[in-house]
Amino acid sequence: MSSTPASRDIDTSRPHSARMYDYYLGGKDHFEVDKQAAETVAAVYPGIFVCARENRSFMHRATRVLAQEHGIRQWLDIGTGIPTEPNLHQVAQSVVADARVVYADNDPLVLKYAERLMRSTAQGRTAYVEADVKDPASLLNTPVLSEVLNLNEPVALSLNALMHFITDQQDPYGIVSRLLDSLPSGSALALSHCTPDFDPPTWQKVTDIYTNAGTPVQFRPRADVARFFDGLELLDPGITLGHRWRPDPLSDDAAAAEPPTDAQVSLWTGVGIKP
């Protein structure tokens, strides 16, 4: 278990997306400024809590599928966020005890709680690096990453609810392409991305809230999310809403009298394998 040192103080004067996400999930690792911003979002888009929950559920299912059906034993999870159990390595190691996971995020608060991500099985290994997805070269060259992951063997690149924080001006498709280029055949991309497709006016309001709080966002339609998977072989059912990607019949959502609506979820998801 290892992590990179913190290099920045935690800024509590303005909301942070990772801490707002923690609030959406019912966590306690956020500040009043994050709660206020999150509640402003929820006032215009009450489905945000459903969206966050479905995003988390998709990550769990995609991780299990890659471990059970595609022999993946290594994960690079970027935009990890504040730990919420079960974390990705706990899901992966419940299937394959020797799974190795590197988490990466650029929020000092995530680093503060990174010890929760270090509780690996004896056979596997986990690590945390403080890095920014907008600088993939630096992230990939982090010594800790090469200590934990063997980039000559397949790696699952996990980008959950991350790329909508990368605007077109920041070259999101180039970033994902460079990350995938560093991984061998048999590697995978598991990605989720919020979308305005089902209620554009509401999502414009959400965009404005985040942008005005200092966090530019770009929520994309399905066709634009599909571009992240160019050159990959999509697993069934392809690019679909989060609650429809291989749903677990034993899950709470499946047992619910009223399943979530498409507009509530508003999250495109997919998993692709690199040929």
C-alpha cells in the first residue's frame, strides 16, 4: 500500500465536485460550502441523488464483469473521489483476491482519506496517487503506478463521472486516447458520463451552477459520449443508461416498486475492450 504526499491545502472556501458527490451519496466528508452547492443542484435536478447512486452501482457491476468474464486483474481508477464502501478494489478483490488497483485524484481531501483505499487483500495491492487526468503523461509516469501495475498486462481504465468535468477546450478525447494508448490489447475502458439528453433546460441550469462555483463542466449527448469508445469493442448492451447496463436482479433498484426514470438517471455508461 502506498500513496503520494499531499502538496496542497484543502480549500473550504469554494465547493468541490468530489465533496459534492460525497453529499449526493449521503456521505459525511464534505463542508458546508459543498452542501449548499449540492442542494442548489438538487433544487433544480432532484434526480442527482439517483444519478449518483446509479453511477456507483454501474462501477460495481462493470468491475465484477471485467474480473469475472474478461480476466482483468488490474485497474486504474481516475477521479476516484472520496472513498465510499465498497470501493472499487473491494469489489474487484471480492472476485479475484490478487487484483491490483491504482486510484488517482487531484483533491487533497481525497488524499486525506486515502488510507481507506489502502486496505487491500494480502494477495492484491492498492495505491493512491495525487494526479490530474488533464496531464496523462505525468499520471502514467508516476513511480507508484509502475510499482503496482504491470502495463504489459491488461488494465481496466475506470473513468466514472469524470469526463464531464473536462470541457472540449481541454481535449477530453485526446486525454482518453493517450491513456488507452499506454495500455495493451485486452485492456478495458469503463466510463460513465452525465447527459442533458432527457432534460436539456435542467442540465443547463446544473451546468451554470457548477461553472459559477468555479468548476467548468460539459454534459454530453449520447453521440459525444460514444466517441470515447472509438476503436474499442463495446460489451453488451453497448452504451446505455446506467440502470440498464447489466442490471443486478437482486439489487435494491430491481426490487423497487418504481424503478428510476431515464431523466432521473441521466447517465450514459459503457464498457469497451481494446482489441
